[in-house]
Amino acid sequence: MGDPNIAQTKPFVMEIDAGTYAWCACGQSDNQPYCDGSHKGSEFKPIIEQVEESKRVAWCGCKHSDNAPFCDGTHKEL
Ligand code: FES
Ligand code: FES
């Protein structure tokens, strides 16, 4: 698998409501941190995350986390 595009070298820290989210794994979306369909034709596809309650999350922005879709600190090594 090729390397995803680095959307930003830090997480997207956000307060979000319960719901279903499609995290952009390819890094090409113009609607970061979410998928906008730009991955089409590539080997990437979004990770669908079910969020059960309103909370603060840190979506991975660098797209290299081993705990995707969430930041695990890997961005510090890029
Ligand atoms: Fe990707 Fe932190 S932003 S690991
Ligand atoms: Fe990146 Fe869909 S636009 S995974």
C-alpha cells in the first residue's frame, strides 16, 4: 500500500456529536478530517467510525496513525 497524503502533521481535535463518521484515510479530501470521495481510483478508502455519544476526539490528520482514525502520536515522527 502506498503512503497516504499528509493532510496536516497534527490531529484534528474536535467536539463531535454521536453519529457515523467517514474518516479520510487517503489524505486527499478537501473536507478534512472526513472523506469527500477524493480517494476514488486510489487504493484507499475511508474508515467508518460509529461514535456513540458526544465527545472530544483527536482525528489523525497525518494519516499515519497505527490507531486510525484517531491520533496515536505518530505525527511527531514524520
Ligand atoms: Fe496522525 Fe497524530 S495526527 S498520529
Ligand atoms: Fe480520503 Fe475518501 S477522500 S478516504
